[in-house]
Amino acid sequence: MDFIDTSRSPDELEERLRSKGQHLELKIRTLLSQMDQLNMMLQDKQRELEGLHSLLKERDELIRKQKADLSDLRKRSEQKGRMSRVALDSLNPDNPDALRIQVDHFIQEVDKAIKKLTE
């Protein structure tokens, strides 16, 4: 197979090679530019992911604190309910059922408020 084009003059061949070289150079520059743009987009997405990860960590920490606060609130509510029942029994031996109903209603309202906080 003959790779030398003998039908063209050396000047034509040189011009043709120069033209192909310029075309390839333009393609290379275009590809490099696209690669730079993709790298910038990738870096932006990476920063965005890091920000989202940070937000998720903050959210998880907030949820842990809220669960702990809720648990403490429930414990205090149960303790106050028990103390109220004991106090009612000792204060009003004639009608403890009426006062117990009021205390139970109060405890239910506290439980409803706690549930709303957890939603």
C-alpha cells in the first residue's frame, strides 16, 4: 500500500497537512474546554453533596436531641401524674375519683401535646 500521494504537489500536501493539523488542534481545544466545564460541574456537585451531608448531620443531631427531650418530658409527666394521684388520695379521701378523672384528663392533654411535638 502506497501512503505517499504523488498526484499532489509538495505545497498542496503541506497545506493539506497544515489544515488537518489545525482541525485536530481545534478538536483538542474543544475537548479540553468541555473537560474543564465538566470538572467545574463535578466540583459544584461535590460541594452541593457536602452541604447536604452537613445538613443531614445537623438534622440527625436535632432529632436525637428532640427524642431525648421528649423522653425526659414523658418521664416527668408520668412522675407528676403519679405524684398527683398520691396527693389527691391523701387530700380528698371522700371523692378521689372526681379528682383522678381531672388528673387523667390533664395527663392525656400533656400526652397529646407531646405527640404533636413529635410530628
